[in-house]
Amino acid sequence: MNTDREKWILLILLSVIWGSSFILIKKSLEHFSPYQVGALRVLIAGIILMPIAISKYKLFPK
């Protein structure tokens, strides 16, 4: 793929993910408290990043 095109696609994808995050937070605050929303965000991020951390465990400095 063309590098310029790839950069634009990545920028658009990042913009959609970043923007949708705020929309989802606004919608979730209608049903959950701010503390619950924050805890869910941290939990989901941890679940998503855990496989990466496990696969890179041997590279962590001791």
C-alpha cells in the first residue's frame, strides 16, 4: 500500500476511535456513575493489553 495513503487511513481510523470514545463515555454516563465508567475503561484497557504484555514478558528488564 502507498505510504501516504496508509498514513491517511491510520489517521482517519485513529480519529474515529478517539472520537467515538467520547461519544461512548457520554452515553454510558446515562446509565453508570463516573466511577463505574472510569473503572470499566481501565478494566477493558487491561484486558486488551494483557495478551501483549504476556507475549512480551521475557523482554521486560529484571
